[in-house]
Amino acid sequence: MAVGAPAPFSDRDSEPLSPRQLLGHPGLLRAWRAVAGEKLGLGRPLSQTEVAEAIGRSRGWYQNLERGARPKLDREVLDALAKTLRLGPDEYQALVLALMDGALTTIPASLGNPTVRRDLQQLLDHQLPNPAYLTDQVWNVIGYNTAMAALWPWVREPGVNLIRWAMLSPEARVQYVGWEHHATEYVKLLRFASTRYPHDADLLKLITEVKADPECGRLWDTDVAAVSRSRDGHLFRMSLPSLGNVEVISHVLFPASLPGSRATVITWAGTDEGDAPASLAGVPALSRQETTAPWAYLPPAVTEYTARHHLMAEFRADLPTSPAEAIRICDARLQSLRKRAEALTQVRDELARADASGAGMAASA
């Protein structure tokens, strides 16, 4: 069996896992045992007995771990387990999350805090002209700036999910140059997330949808031991309708005010001066910041969208979290604005009449 191939798990002390146990640490531990056996040149997976003896625990204790148990562990046991299974940094982090932090299974309450949302939206807006977006723990898009919306309009749709778009939409398979490589990376992210949020219903649904797709399902069953925490620093190429092929870098931030969320900024990887696409020559830049990034040269229509977006953010800033109370305040403000608009219209009409009257008198003289 080649390294990274799906493990047959034919060793005598293994037993079939339930569908839920294939997610999270039970499935990963089995996959890691198989890879460790290959790394050691055994021609078979490490057995549960061998792993148990190496970490100073009974076979039954380790067998329960692979069945989904999350016993209280100390650092020495985790280190011994990581060493025995020949885990790398990402795999070790996934193990720690699965066995010591896996109880966090819901989106934090701070998601609904208007101050947190406003501050994070400002973070995204300040990244202009670079596209930036915010996702929650299962990659639902919960914020984006105007550059992101202009280049990837799908983020404006309600309830969109980054991985669902990236792996299942025909559009993504065209825009990602070398889509299969990207899909493989997203599989690693999903597998890592399953160790941290093993009981999250939305994550389970997302993984089920991804695995149901023939191409994605094949990728899921390949390299079953691979996990990844993020795509921070990844260099890749995309083919965009408005810009053609561009090479970009993704930068992933983890805001402390919203645990589990990710703020991603996309920067251009080009280095040559004046490398903006020739087709966009003369089109005004999105901001005054000097940059050679091709998306700095966006259509003027984006300016109107930007202004409206900032106005909406300003209006939302001091609204209460209760929808009913927020609607009442909005209605009161609308009524006030209508009265002011009527008064302003009346003043304008009076000025227009006076201007017309003055012009008529001047003409007759």
C-alpha cells in the first residue's frame, strides 16, 4: 500500500466504524496508524496493541479512544501518541483539538454582537483595494468588503458557504486554476474541522454533501490521514471573468473577538510595476492607495456600491440586537427622514421659483 492511500484496516484488532465515527479523531487515528505503519516499513498499519504499549496504556483504553472516547489526557500522553503515530505539526494540532477542545460545537454567541460585527466589518473594509471576507467556524460567509463582492458576486447571496461554493459549484471549478488541487486542500480543512467540532450538525451536513459529489468523494477517500488548519500563505492562480488569470496569495487571520471565525485577505502576487490589465487602462482605482494589484482598477459602479455599503453599516452600528426593536427604530428614523425630505423639497421649490422670477425680471429689463 502506497503512503497516503486509503488504509484497508485489516489488522485483527480493528473493527468497522460507524459513519459518525469516520469523522473526527476515531477515523483519523486509524488513518494515522496506517500511515505510521508504512513510514516504519511494516507493510501494514500499526496495531492498536502496539500503539497502546508505546504510550503506556492498555489496548482496551486505546480501543475506546478509536471508538470516540475523549478521556482526560495530559501532555505526556499526547506527545507520546503523536510520536508513535509519526504526526506532523498540523496532525498534532488536530489531535490536541479533538481530544482536549472538541466540546466546542456551536457558533459563539458573540456572532450576534453588533459591536463585534461592526468592528470586524471595518477590518474587512480597511483591506481595500484587496478583497477580504469573514467566515464562521464551518465556512459560512458572514462578512465581506466591496472588492470581494465585485470580484466574486456569489458572496452577496444569503446563506452562502465558501467550501460549498469552492467544491460543488461549476463556477469555482472554472475559476480555480487546477481545481482538484484546491479541492484536496479543502478536504484537509474539513477533516481538521471535524476533529474540533465533531458534533456540529452544519459541519456534518457540509461534509456529507461534499462526499456525495463523485469527484469530491474520490478526493476525500485519497490521502485519508491528511489534515490542515488553514490556507494561510497559499499562492494560487484564479481565472476571473473581469480580470483574466491572476496569481494571488490568501492570508488567514483568526479574530479573538469571534472564536472559530476566519478573516481572509486576498493579495495580488505580482511584482512588476504597472502590471494592471491593459483592458482596464484609464479606469479609476477603487481607493487612493497606490497599488499595482489588478483589482484596484474596478468599474466606477463599485463606488456607488461602496458608498451604499458604508451607509448601511453606519445605520446598523447603533441598532439593538432585538429585530422587533430595531425595526421600530428604523421606522421612526424613516418617518423623520421623510419629514426632513418634504421640508427640504419645499425649500428647494421656493428657491427655484425665486430664481425663475429673478431671471424673468432680468430678461424683461
